[in-house]
Amino acid sequence: MKEFFSGIKAVRYEGPECTEALAFKHYDADKTVAGKTMKEHLRFSVAYWHTFKGDGADPFGGPAYLRPWEAAADPMQRAEDTMRAAMEFVSKLGAPFYCFHDRDIAPEADTLMETNRRLDRIVKLAGQLQQDTGVKLLWGTSNCFSHPRFTHGAATNPDAHVFAYAAGQVKKAMECTLELGGSNYVFWGGREGYSSLLNTDLAHEQEQLARFLHMAVEYRREIGFSGQLLIEPKPKEPTKHQYDYDAATVLSFLERHGLVDEFKLNIEANHATLAGHTFEHDLTVAAAAGKLGSIDANRGDYLLGWDTDQFPTDLYSTIHAVLVILRQGGLGQGGINFDAKVRRGSCDLEDLFHAHIGGMDTFARGLKIAHRILQDGVLDGFVRDRYGSYRQGLGQQIMTGRVGLADMEAYVLEHGEPEPRSGREEMLENLLNQYLT
Ligand code: XLS
Ligand code: NI
Ligand code: NI
């Protein structure tokens, strides 16, 4: 069988002192940390669209490189070659999972029927290769935003015919995900938002979106797909406003439409920052509601205002992220998907490995550090003490709902002004830094 990454051997753990670039310095798949192996904690996944379909295009220039698996003249041959390259890459990297959109793995044809036939052919190949290599599918999803028919949205399109197209597409993508044993199915509402309120019935569009998600829930039951359904919030881009703005917005939308028990969230770092939040903010909001299902790991650029999808190498933010994951007892059937792409200038195949190795090492290091922080218990102990007044006397009465406004007034009249208490922010920042040694 043709090898696409012939010069590159399986990436191994060599330890922090190793000077070989194509080796893990921290990610040691079978090493146990906090009762589970790193592989089980982190559940890394490679994003098909960026790593195998990415061609270096940016808003100011078209494709910058042609991958060897994209060289064949026949589009279905290209699709097969790409799937083979993907499985070779993911197994050499040693990531257990990959993720795809329906249109990443098989090109769209002129009719839905032919498009589905093409999908079937590639799904069959993917199934075989998954078996041969042991690579697994973390999640599948449907691309309901690239084709011009989705210009005004998919589920939130003002035209019911387009709604139907998107729904039909999701039906098939969910079937493919089931067939390939996917652990999750993701909804990212690329164009589920608006460009102008002058032509938009916002209330109606949100009702449509809820109907769409209810249909998906019904259909997953019908076909027996037991994977987790996930919604991936993003505030904008390509729309001016996307309805699934951030974790808090999505949670209240799900609550309002009777969907909250059916979905969890897939939180992406760069989407959180686009919404004006930190990555850890959106993770914490999702986790606080018991709804953190999975992660799209990447990072933005402070000087650029769009979803630059860079590989995560910021150790600080990663420690915060892993703290949230560990405190909630792991990601369950979710994982850490690198929704990230190499820069336009990183044109070599080798760069794909460097990028993923960096992301995996950053999370592995974040895992080791976050585990130590939790084991020491100083940080969590501080936070627990900070709320100590609610575990006794007045605070306990407040939390158990046994007192009202008049009792509060009486308390203050008797006890006077509360003592100021420091939040010790700088001390805690210093504490965090101590773990980085
Ligand atoms: C785009 C999204 C997309 C989803 C999957 O910004 O991150 O890649 O993860 O549709
Ligand atoms: Ni994403
Ligand atoms: Ni994104």
C-alpha cells in the first residue's frame, strides 16, 4: 500500500530531555496520571478538514500547497487516497481518534443520492482502515455551511426546502457516524445566525433550529445511535451573529426548548475567545451545568480578530482547561480534538507532525501540572475556605432557603459592616507559577 508519510516513523515518547523534534517530550500514552493513562484522559483526535483537506488558503490567497493524496485526477480516487493518508497519519502519531464532516471525506456530487453513494463508498473504506489500524472515530458532523445553498443558513434558513436539505444531510451523516462507531455527533451552526436583522425573523429562526435538533434527537433514537450529541458554540464567523453564541447562550436555548437532557457542549478555545471569554471561562460554564462533553483544542491570535485555529501551545491556558476536565472527572466519551491547522507557510508534511506533537505535549504537560495542583489541594482549599461562611450560621440558612430579606436586614442591624476580605489574586497567580518549574 502506498505510504504518504514515508520518511516519518511512528512518533514515540522520548522524555523532556530529548532533542529529537519528532518525538513526544511529555505525552507518554500509557503513563498513569490520577488513576488513568494519559491516552484515556486526553482522548486526542485529529481533524480531517484541517490536517488532510487544508491547503494553506487564507482570506487573501488561494491554496498554497497540494498534498500528495490530493494529486489524482479523479475526485473519488482523491477521496480514497486522503482517507488512507489520514489513517496512516493518525496511527503514526498515535492519536486514538479522528473527526470529520461528511463533505471532508467524500466530495459532493450533483444529486443528494449520488453524494450519499459516494459517502457510502468512503465510509466502507474508512471502516476497513479503522479495523486495520485501530484508529477510532471521536465524532462525525455534517458540513451545512460551505455549499452556496446554505448561504442564508441551514436549519435557520428562511426557505423550508433548504431546511429539508440540511436535515437530510444530517440524517445521512449520523448514519455514517453510527456505522463507524463514532462516540459523538457534533452540531456546529456555521451559518445558523444572521447577516442583517432587516430581513430576519430571529424568533422564527430559533424555533426552526429547535425543531431541527428535536428531529435529530428523534432520529438518533430510531437508528439506535448511542453516541453523545454535542453542540459547539461560536459567536460569529462566517455569520455576523451566530445563535449558538457561547456556552451560556446554548445552555439556556437548550433549556427553553426542552433539549437540555439530550445534548452536551463541545467547547472550542478560539470560539470562546471570539466571544470575548477565556477558554477556561466557557469550559467552566459548561462544566458547572454538568454539560462539558468534549473539546476542540486550538488557540487564536491576540492581534487577529478571527478563528485562526492555531495549535494549542499555551501552557497556562491548557493547565486551566485540564483543571476543569479533572475536576469534573474527565471527558467521558468526549475527547480533545485538534480543530487546528498549520500556518500557510508551514508547507511540509512534516509540519503536520510538529503541530500535533506540540499540541499533545502541551496537554500532557498541562495534565501533569493540573494533577499536582489538585493533589496539593492548596488552590481548591483556598476557594473552599473563601465560601466557608455559607456552610454555617447565616450562610447556611441563606443556602437552605430558610430566611428572607427581613432576616438579612435584622442580621446587618445587629452585626454592622462586614470585614473586607482579600481574594489573594496575585498570591494565587504566584502559586500557579510555582508548579511550572
Ligand atoms: C468552525 C468550527 C468547525 C466545527 C465542526 O469554526 O470549529 O470546524 O468544529 O463543524
Ligand atoms: Ni470546531
Ligand atoms: Ni472553529
